[in-house]
Amino acid sequence: MPKELPGFYYDAEKNRYFPLKGPIPGSSPKPPPMPPSSRTKQETTVLLRLTHVDVCQSTKVRQEELLQARELFGKVISSRKGKVSMQAEYQKRHASKPTVWKYKGTKRMGNIALEHMIADVTSPHGLIKRDILFTGGANGLLCLFQVGMAQQDIDPTQAYKADCIWPLNLDQAPTRKELLRHLGSSYGATTYMSSDVSSIKASMSSSPASDMLPKHFLITTLGSGSAPGSVYLLDLTKPLDFDASVPMAREGFYELASFRQTLWTADCGPGGRHAAIGTNRGVELLNMDTGASSRVLHCEIDVLSLQIDQSGNFIISGLRNGAIMTVDSRQKPIKRSRNFQSKSMMPSSVCCLTSLKAWDQYFLASSMDGSIWLYDQRSLERGPVQSYEGNVNSHTRIQLGVDPSEKVVLSGGEDCCVRLWDIKSGELLFKDRMMNSIPSAVCWPRNSDGQDCNRWYWEEHHLGAWLGSYDGITYMDWL
């Protein structure tokens, strides 16, 4: 029997020793796996969760092969698309497997606007932090909900029961109850406005001691033949009773300004000092302390969507004729005729604009023909830098939602489907119909600490997306 020599192996056919410089003939080329102690906590979490995944849809690689590739090659793996990021492929796979809950008794409550924030709310014990979902629905209905991780986290007069509506196969439904967010409301937290609600936005305080909690919620109403379009402020630190007849009981909810115009949309600037209002005559810049306003864009075309950039100086506006304009609020007002053409045009009316915080010069835009495009604000005249195919729309104002890590964009369609795309690649990650009306409103909760771009969101997140349709409010989350 040949002796074992360190660094050599014995070949019986050739009757000689060979040095261990390469793989031994007939042996597996796989090197020993990384010791667990060398992995980060997040990497370990990703690998453990991948053991519950059958096949990665984007790479068509089975779980064992994906894990093996991770051990062999680190953060880069091979697929039919070439070299790709293992973490990015996991995030795409994760996004394609949502769980959706529908809340009974919420019909018509949130099909126009949704806003979810952590805010200071007055209680019998003083100010306490609460998860608040603020919704605008059909016929001017305005509702305020408490949200809790568990039933005992909310103290409402009325609680709304949720049913899992996706996946359809109940055997695949999650057993983890923490996916579900409990929803409740109290009497006096619902009211009807003088006309349809057109937007709800949280206004963040500029005070360093504010803990990044919203200063106010800004609500705009569309206006009608008998009522002007109005701007309201809601201060949750004051006692709230929407239905109170005594004026002082409504000190936390009051009208800030009104316009003999149609108010289509609004956005709050950083610091909570100003708001931009999109109307049928242009863009109004509103002082949120005094209620005074000045028009920064004159045009006879409806401004259906707008966003204030992170500096607070520039307002990106989307018009009914498909034009996208950037207005500098520090300059003299811009005047445009009804027939003007912008250097940047979408195929039809621009129904939603959404800025990206991590990529501060980029924003998403959608139009009423179903187009969803990504633009670079520095080169609007060159057109979009990315497109997201497959959405269905013809005339509905449908909102876009972007997750806190800014990895995916979500939209509903007139075919009642919900779709998610990868923002960078434009790849469609999820498409399915789970309701019988258009999912026209969507929001992802904002983090109270201002850290909106958590790169590990898909691995260790605590917040899902809210969807609003005429049929009711739904909540989408991921294991």
C-alpha cells in the first residue's frame, strides 16, 4: 500500500505520485465552503431564505445551484444573462412573491390618495408616536386609520378584519401573522369634504428636534361648480374631531387657502415651509405658514402631477398635453400658451411623477396611455433613460409607488392588475389580477428616521405597500 505524502496524491495506473497543484482527477471541483463566521448577518439571512425558493425566475437557476454559486463566486453569479449580482437576483425573486391582504368594510375609502407616516398624535396620555394611514376616497371621503403590528397596538372604536387574497392557493399563504398590519379607526376620524379629495401629502418639519416626524398633512380638494378648490392642513398634535360643530374642537384641521381653480395635485417642499399646487391654470407656490400664494407657472393646461426636488427650488410638472417641465421657483414666473410644446413629451397626459431620493436627478413618470418612463432631470430633452413595459391605461389617473430602497416601482392598471418592475433594468417582476377594480392609489410607508433608502429592505424590512381601489384598501407584503 503506497504511503500518503503531504502535498501529493498517488495514481495507481501510472504507479507514481503527483503534486496537488490542480484538481484531483475524478474529484469535485467545488472548494470548501466559506466558514459561517466570515459572513455578515445580512448575507446569512439571504442564504437561509433562499433555501425556501424553488427556482429563480430571472436566472432559471435552482436553489441548490444558486447557493453553490454564492459559495464559489461570492456576490457575482453566472446566468443566461451573463454575470449578475446574487443579491439583485434574490431581490427580484423576492419581489415576485408577494402576499396581499384585503380589509373588509373599506370600500371607496382609499381609491384617490394614500399616505402612511409615523406621527405624533394627541392621546389622553399626551403625545405618542403612531402609525397613521391617511386616505382619500370617492365623493370626498377622508379617513384616518391607526396601523399596528398587532391587534393590541391600536385602540380604535372600529377594527377592520383582513383576509388573505393572494396567493390564491391557500396552501402557499404565509403563516407568519406579522406580515399583516392591523387597521382601525375611531369615530370622528372620517369626514366628507366639500368636493373630491385630489391629494394627500405629509409635510416634514425642518426642526432638528422634530425627529423627522411630519409637521402637518396637506390635503387638497378638486373643487366643483359650487365649491372652490381648497388646501387644508391637519395637525395631529391637536385634538381631532372631524365632525365637531365647535370651531375650537377643529383647531387641528383647518382650511389654509382656496382657489377658484381645479386643484389636481400637490407636493410639499423640504422643511415644511412651502407647497406646490398643480391647477388647471398652472402651478401655485403656497406658503404653508401664512397661506399666501404666487403663481410660478402660467398656462391654460391642467397640471395633473408635480414633484418638488430635494433642494426645494425646482418643481417638475407634468401636464395634460404630455409635456414635462422644470420650473425654478426662484425665477420670474413662466408663461406658456395653450399650444406650446415641451422638449420632453410623453405620449399622453402625465398622470404621475415620482422623484428618486438615492438618484437625486432621476424621476419616474407615467402617462394615461400606460407608458412608464425613467428620466434624468439634467437631460430631459434627450428623452427617457429607461422604460417599463406592459402597463394598461387609457384615461385613469393611476399613481406609482416606489419601495423605500428604490429597487422596484409598482403600478396598478385598468385591467385591474398589479405590476412591479425592477427600476434599473426595467424587467417586469410581477403581474397578476387580485381585485375587481383599478388599483389607482399606492404608497409605501416612509421611515420616520429619514432613512428611505435602506439597501437591505428586501431582506429585513418591516413595511409593505398599501393599495387603494374602489373595492377597498389592500396591503401587500413579502416574506
